[in-house]
Amino acid sequence: MASHTVTLYEEEIKRQCSRLFGSLDRLEEYTAVIFAHELGHAEDPQLEDLSLLLDGELTIQERNWTALQIEENAWRYAEKLLADMDQAFLAKIITESLAAYREKVAGDIA
């Protein structure tokens, strides 16, 4: 956060794109989505406070909810930036990205 930079790991992005879509045909679009998401973190006015919470003494449930909030905030920002993008494509990426966070929160509720 302090450096005000966004880092994208190209090989990881290629791996994710290939795993999610079966090829690299939409790699450029996929990279744009990941970049918009990372910009969402950079522009999130709540990120610093939420990150400080994660550094504090939280229950596992509170930690899971906070981590989910951080990710959902970034995705909301990305969705605004990518309003003209294929929404089914974007939704698939967001759903996949949030799945592990949502599973943890759902496990907390059960």
C-alpha cells in the first residue's frame, strides 16, 4: 500500500486464465479484469482500516468476514471500470475469485 503500486504477475495470470477458460484466447481481457480488481484495492477508502483489523485480534469468523469485505470492495470498483465488458465473462471471474472467501464465511454460519 505504501508504495502506491500495482503488481501483476503475468505467469500467474496466464495460469489462472487457462484454468478458468481452458485457453489463453481471452488473456488480454482477463488481464484487464485482474488489473481493474487490483486498482479497486488501491482505490478502496476502507482498505487501510480493514487491513488494520486483520492485523489485530479477530476471531476466525471476523477475519473471514473482513477478508471477504476487502475482496468485494475491490470487485465493486472493478465492475464500475468494466461496465462495457462482457458481463458473463466478468461474473465468472468474480464468482471464481470470491468462492473461497464465501465458502469460509458460509462455514462460519453453518
